Amino acid sequence: MSAVYRIPPNIILRVRREGDHLSVDHLSVQENDEPKQDLMPDSETDFFSTRAEDNYTFEIDGEGKVTTMILRAHVKDIPIQRIE
């Protein structure tokens, strides 16, 4: 699984599912060309960064598709729309 999110004007976040059927799945997020960081699950839709104090929540529509990622950084919620 891979998804792309955009923060205008030019920040691209790529989110990927990591792991396999033998390990606990987690996500990674990569901002532009920066090194990726692992996101560990708190629940099916809530994740926390292993390298920063950021938390991520993925909003799911009625069809089960993730439409928005909310980044919680420095006590501020930043909604980020999915573009791919």
C-alpha cells in the first residue's frame, strides 16, 4: 500500500505500509527527499512517529478509502489531502 499526500505549495508526503505477514505492519512516511520515518500503530487509524513527536490520524470515508491524513505536530492539527 502506498499513498501520496500534498501540503501546498510543494511538500509531498509518501506513506507506505511496511512489514509482511510475519511481522506487525507499520507505516513509513517520507517528506520529499528526506529519509523516511517509521510510524507505529496506536489503533487502525492512529499512528505515532518513532523519530519525532508527530502523530498521524487517517480519516476513512464510507467506502473504506483513506481520504485525509491529519498530522498533529506541536499541538497543531494539519489536515492533509490525499492526491494519489
